[in-house]
Amino acid sequence: MALAKITEVRGRAVHVPGDDIDTDRIIPARFMKCITFDGLGEYLFFDVRKHADGSPKAHPLNEPQHAGATILVSGANFGCGSSREHAPQAIYRYGFRGVIAESFAEIFFGNCTTLGIPCFSVSRADREALAAALAADPKLEVVMDVAKVEVRYGSKVIKATLRDSAQKGLVAGQWDPIGELLDGAPAVAKVGKSLAYVAG
Amino acid sequence: MAKTLFQKVWEAHAVRQLSNGQTQLFIGTHLIHEVTSPQAFGMLRDLGLKVAYPHRTFATVDHIVPTDQVTEPYADPLAQSMMDELRKNCREFGITFFDRSTGKQGIVHIVGPEQGITQPGTTIACGDSHTSTHGAFGAIGFGIGTTQIRDLLATQTMAMGPLKVRRIQVDGKLLPGVYAKDVILHIIRTLGVNGGTGYAYEYAGEVFDRFTMEERMTVCNMSIEGGARVGYVNPDETTFKYLQGRPYAPKGAAWDEAVARWKSYASDAGATYDDVVKIRGEDIPPTVTWGINPGQGISIDENVPAVETAPAAEKASIAEALEYMKLPAGQPIKGTKIDVAFMGSCTNGRLSDFVEVAKFLKGRKVAPGVKAIAVPGSQGVAVLCQELGLDKVFAEAGFEWRGAGCSMCLAMNPDKLVGDQLCASSSNRNFKGRQGSPTGRTILMSPLMVAAAAVTGRVADAREVFELRKSAAT
């Protein structure tokens, strides 16, 4: 399967402050009553972004100067909780192509990578500096360089971390593993036969 | 070389190394439900693929099922469409479906063990983060996303990197009124909500040796709330005894072979761990949450934290949690008025949970103004409860006795909080809006603490309400 080689994400960024932002907050469970992922973008951060009647609350995503941002910036343990892929799907369908946070929850990180969304971890100080720069100039262009695993904006260069396997997969255009997994069928069958509970 | 169970199971299921350095890992048992699987079947169809090992995938329906309506169509057409879609997918691809008509339906993490599908030394995955529950059997259970469900359907494998292993050893005894739920809430409070990132948790020690399978499941279930994708207990006689005779457990000569094989997967005595944490059972209090993540917990005797006295790094998150929870900073949590009591979920919706609560609920009444619901985790649990007359005990006390499902743990069915109601809940997550109202509030606790809150109308110490200090330690 031919996939895009994701070597960088370039664009404007928006800072959504807070640690431990869970996937229920990213997309409340009631919006998972669906059988496709289409249209999930409009429900991103719904309950913190909108009142019950749909009118907007004060939230960074509702500020006009952040419209069209492609990079989401947040705090520690981003994406914790439920394994729902609806969360990264909503992030992607809203228009984000990369996430920068202090750290990520394990399942969320894997789900993002499989969709081709790089998740960079940066230090708290670097995140706060980036947030301050974005507050001063919302039009600031931010670059997530996946090849070098660094974030650049203005004259700044920030060292980020990205799990090796994710970095390799994104850069090589192999972030969705299905092709390779299918190619392994003969070896898979062999392991299946070796397991008593599978072979039956 | 001495190895951990995690290493042994991983090695037995590793197919090959992928180009990005991850492992193609064989997943012997795939569990699916209605919420996270329909899109995966859609992807499978788009790619023109079939299900590679249909006999190793098992389905049930849990998240969206109404607990007070058996007949279809459901009042909610979206819920009905998800039900229909799962039925269609299982039929088309030849997958066993524990539908409501089978009498085996329930929360996926309760059904797997109950049917004997969950076995030691196996790999299990499900599009649900609480798949860690199955680790109670010495299985490795992974919560996964929908694209990985597609991978499993198509190949019975997924791409994974290995995890480090942290042994969490709880020795000594638990005091009266302290339960498995308190053990895991205490562990998460101690190690943090992201303390387990990159780790599998191996739970061990005297307390776990004595625990029943259901208690082990409660702890393993919430591993993910501590950031650990996987949590497990080494299999022992308790494990084998639980499994023997269950529908999918091996029979006859195959049983003896299976037990010998299962024993071989347990961590070796000399195995090395990436980290070891030791906790004394006697140090674990009845624990309740006060905030908006499961790590924000305190003993029932403690005060809600205050921003002023908090460490600098925690001030912002404590302020956010206090604002949402509307709890008085620096004041006792005990005595806080509740609106709803929820007893159920994949954490605490098993037979022993209802048995324990019923012992103390008999002759008591739910406080006026409190809505209390009891939701068995599966149809199987419901039947066993009825056989023991527990449904009547709960109903006579004023609980609504419901049908099986996830219910108010995540409120994808009609069971929801309204406005900023405060719920004393035996479930696993106290995130903002988790129980169905964007301003609804959750306090996590053990089932008996939920019962204590239900009968007093306030967050209460079950040891006082039910005079537990007199009974013997377990």
C-alpha cells in the first residue's frame, strides 16, 4: 500500500492548555454512536468548546485567529483514557496533522501514528515557550520536522522526542502496517499452528 | 535465563520483526463490541479482505444496550443501527456473537472470562482500553484502536513494540472494608495516572495470592488508568479452578496439558524487572477520588486538597479539578451530598461485587432523593444474582435492578447523569462528562462504599455505616 512519506508538518499551531486531557474530553462518548468516522471533526473537544445548545464557549479552538491551525499543542499525558480511535480521527478530520505535547498516553500515541499523525514530546519549558510565542503571534509558522525530530518556529529550534519505530514508519511512508502484516501470512500461519489454543 | 510472564508470552506470539523495528505479534483471541468495530469492518471491505481467523474472534454488545429495555428496535435509532451492524458483520464473516438472545451477552471483559475464552499464556486484544482486565488470568491483554482491529481481523496480528515490566508487590493483609478497588485506586494515586506509560504491570505478593479471580480482574482492569496498557497476575491454582468446566475451557486430557502449559508461563523466580514497587496491604485505606482523573484520589478520612497548599507543579490541575467538581477545598470529602449511586461496570459488575454489597444492604434503604442503579455486568452475572435472591435485596433497598451492560460507566445508553449531579460510582473513570452530562461529576469508589453513599445520601465510610471494623481482616 503506497502511503505518503510524512517528513514534516508545517503550519499554524494552537495551544490547548492542560495536563491529562483524556479521550472522553477530546470526543465525548455520545458522539461515538456512529458506524463511520465521517464528520467526527465537528465534535472535537465538544463539551469544553460548546454549550449544550451548540453556542461557543471560551476555548482556543473557537478563537478566529487560530482557524486553520494544523498543529495541536498540549500538556502531559495527552490522550489518556479510552482507546477510542474516534479521538485521533476527530483531531485529523478537524484539520490537525501533528500534535506536540509534553507526553502522550500509550494507546492514543499508537492510534495517531497509524493514521499518519506525528506526536512529538517536548519538555514543559519548551512547550510553555512555544505557547507564549503562539499567544504573541498566532500566525507564527511552526514546523514539525519528522526526519530530524525537532520543532522549529521563528529562530527557535526545539529538540523533540518521537519513538524510533514511529519516526521510521512516518518517514518511510509505512505508518500504516497493514501491507507488511499481510505479507507475513506464511510466518503468521506457522505461529498460529504452534499455539495450542489457536490450533484447537 | 529467568523470564517474566510478559516476556514468555511475547516470545511465543512474536511472528517477525517489521521494517520500523516493531514486532508482528500474533493475537490469539480477538474480542469485539459494537462501538469500535464497525469502522474496522468497513476498512476490511474497502480493502477487499476477509477475516483470517474467524474462530478466534468473539463478539458481544455492551456499550449502547439499554439496561431497561429488552425489545428491539431500541428507542435510540443510532444504538439500533450499531446493533444491526454488528449482527451483520458477525454473520457475514462467521464470527461467534454473544447476542442478547443467547443469554451470554454482557460487558466484553466479563463475558470473556465467564465463557472460559480468557486463558493464561495467551494474547488478547479488543478495541477497548479495559482489555487489561484479562491479565488477571496471566494473559496479555491489549486495548487497541479501530485500525488495529482491522489489522487483527485481516491477519490475526498487529504491530507492537515490547513493554518494560514493573512488578507491583502488595504484601501483608487488607484491613476490613478495604477491597480490590481500593488497592488499584491506591496504586494509581501512588504511581500517577501516567506512571505506567511504557510498562506492563505485574501484580504480585500475598494480597494477590489470596485474591479471587474477580478481585484480580478489578485490579488489572484499571491498569490503564495508571497509564499501563497491560496488567497481569501470574496464573496459579485459583486461576485454574476458576476456568475448569467453563464452556471454552479445554476438557479431558487437553485440560491437563493446558494446565501444565499455563503453569510454564508464570514468571520465573529469578526473573529481572525493569522496576519493582512494594506496598503494604495494611497501608491501603478505603480510597475515593475527588478530582477529574483516577489518580486524584484520597483516603475517605482525608480532606479534599487545596490549591494554596499544593506543590507548584500540581496547582493548575488541582484548581481545574476543584472548579469542575465543586467540592470544598481543604474540607473533608466525607459527608459530601450525592445524587446518584451506580453499581456496575467492567471494574465492579461481577457476582462477588453484588454478593458483598447485598450482605450489608439487607434491611437498609437508599436515602430519599438518591437515584440508585445496580447493573450486572453480564446476563450470566444477572442469573447468578437472581438465583441467590440478590436482585430482591437490591430492589427492596431501593436500587433499580437493571439488565446487563456498560450503562452509566460511560453513558452511551440512556443511563446518564443530568446537569451537575454527583455520582458515587463503582466504575473506572471520573473524567469530565464521563457519565453522560457535560457537567456531571463522578466519585470513584469500591462497591461497598457506593452502597454506603446510597443509604446515607452522602460520601461515607462503609466501615462506619456498616460497622465493619468489627469483622475479621480478609
